Amino acid sequence: MQFKRLSFGVVLLGLQMVGSLFGEEWHEVSKNPRLTIYSRHRSGSSLEELRAVGELDATPIKVDTVLGEVSKFPEFMPYTKESRVLTSDSQLCYMLLSPPIVGERDYTIRVSRESRKGDNGSTAYYMHWELANAEGPPPRPGVSRVNINEGSWLLEPVGNRTRATYILYTDGGGIPAFFANIANKQSIGQLFEALRERVLGQK
């Protein structure tokens, strides 16, 4: 699977500029020994942007490999019914989710990936995505379309483990902001647990 390559320095500079643009500081909203979740509001939006930080019992390259196997997401990712890289453009990924109560929703994202080798020879991996519905499949009858979805994964080595930082900003597909904020926080915890089990099960 091929992805666009970016300069890691440009990526980090972009993150700093975005943080300054949005203004608000991150606030811790939950913490346990395995995961810490932070939130902040973007200017003019009722939706919360979320950041989660947790360690995984696997090397960054192993975690990066699992996150790159988009077609296998339905095997372990919560509520994922369909996921695939589009043949028209290998940077585009289509997702169909089936969460309880609210029903099916879908979206297409454009994914960029980068890696950086440190002085000690270890490698960190970065993945970022943004919404690209106009470049993906048309809306399906009975399926709500997600109109805001962007985020990233940063996978940093900590010995033989990975410090994973996940950022997400999404409307959940037309869900009122109050409920979307609650659902997004809950889904992040489920996502990390599913990813932990998946990387441990990989040889």
C-alpha cells in the first residue's frame, strides 16, 4: 500500500502551527495506567478535538504495520464494517462504520505517512488523514455521511514498546455535538484496547 511521503520536520512544524491557530490548551479528561485522554475546542466549533496517549506492548514498526493494513480493520477495529484502499488512488481509504443506536455511517479519507530515524537508530512513525469524501464512493442510501474527520497517529519507540499518540476531530456523521463528544471519548478507549490485542496477536 503506497502513501504520500512528507518531511517529518514539516509535519511537526505543521502540528505546532495548528496548535497555535486553534488557541485552546489541551485539558486532561480521563486517565488510567494504560491511557490518558485530553480534549480541547476548536475556535467556532462545539465539537471537541481529542488526543489520547498510551503505551503498546509492541515496537512502532509492528503497530505501524497493523495500522497500515486497512482491509483488515473489520477484523478488530470497533464498529468497522468495511474498510478498503481505493484502487483509483492508493492514498484514499473508504470506511463504513456500524455503531449501535445511531446506525451506519461512512466517509473517505486521504492518508499521508512519514517516518523518522533517531540518533540511536530507532524509528518513529507518523500518519495523518483528512476528509476526502468528494474523491470517494458516492453516498449510500440509508447511510449517514461523516462530514468532519481528521486526525493522526504518532508512534514513538520506548525501548521495545510504543508510545502512541492519537488525535481525532470528527462529527461522527451528523450526531449532535454534545453526544458526538461523549461517543468519541468512549470510542478512543475501545480503539486502544482493540489495537493492543491486535498487535499482541501478530507474530
